[in-house]
Amino acid sequence: MALKYSSITKKVIMSLAGLFLIAFLFVHMTVNLLVLINDNGETFNKAAHFMVSNPIIQFMQIFLFGGFIIHIIMGIVLQIQNWKARPKRYKVAPYSEMSPFSKFMIHTGMLIFLVLIYHLYNFFFQAKTGNIEHVVYNGTEYEDMAKLVLVKFRQLPHTIIYIIWLLLLGFHLDHAFHSGLQSLGFNHNKYTPTVFIISRIIAIVLTVGFITIPVVIYFYRQLPV
């Protein structure tokens, strides 16, 4: 009984962290889409500056990284427990287990984490170390994050890596939202189909939104003069 309770607790913690990360992704996508505005990156750079200089957002960043770590650790622990508890496959698996979105959650999750490190190196740590150009708007100096993004996504290998990564993220998210709500107890025959639809919409919106950025930059958006 203790093991069962522990497993449920882990699922709840992982689900709460995952839902928090989904909310962050919507904010992150909205800000990133500003780089597509053709104003030499001014709107995006000002938004990025606000995100890194606002003390409340910086405080929330601690919870963001904590959410990533908790979500990953709990996912790995639960997967290992599942493998140990069911060393032999059922002859007829439940639909949730046959679904590739459920079956490969741990695999897509680990791949997403690996490319996330690559992403943080290319953008987050570049900004934190000051290894980035600056630009001035109305007498105020800003880090030229827009130019960094444009330069990166004008490179085909980098763009391909991101598109594949974002497709994996969408694959992961398709199962994540409704699975998280089920772990929190929101599971009812009347509402579950609607939750499945919402989960798929969330996955599609985030995937298309994020992929739009490298695709538009590579094919259409020119570097500022």
C-alpha cells in the first residue's frame, strides 16, 4: 500500500510540474514570436530584456528550473518502477499503453532534455555570460537577442535540429496534458474525451507556434543591416 501511495504521489508531483511547464511554454512561445516582427528586433529585444530584468520573473525562473528537474526525475523513477513491476508484457495491452504517445513518453522526454541543454547553451548561457552584441533604443542599451536568434536560424543544421526537437516536444505534449490531469484526479467518462481534444490542441498550437519561428527566419526573415 505504501508503494502504491508513493507511486501516486510521484505522479501528482510530476503532473503539477509538467502543467507548470506547459504554462511556461505558452509564455515563452508568445515572447519568441515577437522576433518575427520586422522592426530590426526592437520589440523582441525589449521583451527579452523585460523577462531577464524583472525580479518577479527571475524569481519564477528558480521554480521553472526546479519544475524541469522534478518532472525529469519523477518521470525516470516512475518509468523504472513500471519496468520492474511489469517485466512481462500483457498479451492485450490497454489502449493507453498501446498509444505511441504514452509508450514513448520517457524516450521523447530524454531526447527533449538533451536538446534543451543544447538550446540553453546557444541562447540562455550566451546571454548570461555577456557573450552577445548590444543595441541602443532611445538611449537605452539592450542585448541584441534578436540578432542572435536570426543568426542561429539562418543556419540549416541548427534549424533542422530545432524542428526535429519541436516535433518531439509536440509528440510528448500530446499525451502530457490529459495524462497530468488524470494523475490529479480529473478523470470522468463525460469529460475525458474533451480533455483529450484539448490536449491535442495544446500540442498542435505549441508545436506549430514554435516551429514557425525557425522556418520563417530561415526562408523569409533577413538579418538586420
